[in-house]
Amino acid sequence: MEPKARIDNQGQKPTARARGWRQFIIGLIVYVVIVLAEGLFVDRSGLTPVLGVVLALLPMTAAVWGMLGWLDAIRTFDELQQKIFSEAGLMSLGVTAAVTFTYGFLETLLGAPRLSMFVVWPLIAASYLVTLPLTRRRYE
Amino acid sequence: MKNRLRVLRAERRWSQAELAERLGVSRQTVNAIETERYDPSLPLAFGIARVFSLSIEAIFLEGTNDADNAASETRAREKVAPAGS
């Protein structure tokens, strides 16, 4: 009989999942380190345009690498877990769209302070923390 | 979609976790299928049928109303234990 792959209580293959999460966390840490290092040690006034573009893209290579790890981890989930993660992701994108559009109207009509585009990602992440358990509850 | 997963699992005295391990899915997935909150994909339905040594139709019952389900359930029972046996 063919040996069964070890499955944990989430229906996941622990080794592949752990590798994916590890890549995700390392990617985010490297991203933060590069952003902080560039902010602290790089003199922007002395940059050539090419070097400026390279330094601007450098943190994102770490972030994209980390996100690939996140995808690898999610692909080890069983079909229901993948569905839950996908639904929660779509809901969080919807929430983010609603919040950012609403705030955009407030900016235009009421002169609310302009917000950086950098708030969008934390908003997606924060709403995901809410939509994930809500979506999970639908299947319990 | 209605199914007989809970009954079949109970007949074999398997826990949800045990069945989940046999199927390579999470316990939550087994629970969601049993409570009919989630319909499995075709590959997983085949996997369930293989684990119970039954056909898919003997586990998952077609139809959306009670009359359809009753007829479907009767057919499924006949497949598991043919009449007169």
C-alpha cells in the first residue's frame, strides 16, 4: 500500500506548509530591513536615476519572494481551506475598495487629509484578519 | 447536496479526524461535508467513495426537494444492501 503523506489537523502537508510560511516571514523581514536600511543609510540626493529605480525595486523583490511562499503554503491546504482563504481574500479586497473609495470621496468633498498609498496594504491585511474567521465560521 | 457521510462513518466507528486523515483533508472539511455546508469536488468525492468502497451515488444524493431526496436515498440504500439480500 502506498504510504500516506502526513496530514495535520488542517488537512495540510506540514513540511511544505512550514517551508512556505517560513519563506513568507523571511521575505517580509528582509523587506522591512531593506526599507529601513535604505531610509537610514542612502543619500537620495546623490542617486543616479538607474540606481534610484534599483533601490526602489529592491524591497519589492523580497516582498514578492515572500508572497510566493505564502502562495506555496496556501496551495498545501485542502480544497475547503483554499476556498475559505480565497473567499476571505476577496471579501477583504471588497472591504478595502469600499473604505478607500469612501475616504477618497471624503478627501474630495470635505478636504479630509490625503493618505499615502502605503495604507492600502495594511488595510487589506487588517480586513483579512476579520474576514478570515468570519468566512471560516460559515463552514463550521 | 445531501449525503450519507455521517451514517457511513458512524457505521465504521471512525471519528471525523480519522476519516479526514484517510482522505488527506482537514477535520473541518469532513464536518462541512457532513453538515452539507460544503459540496466536495469530484476528485474528493471519488476519494470518499474509494475510502468507503461504495459508488459516489451511494453516498451523495441527488435532488433538491424532499421527494427527490427520499427517492435518491432509497436508491442509495439499495445499492449498499440490494433488496432481498
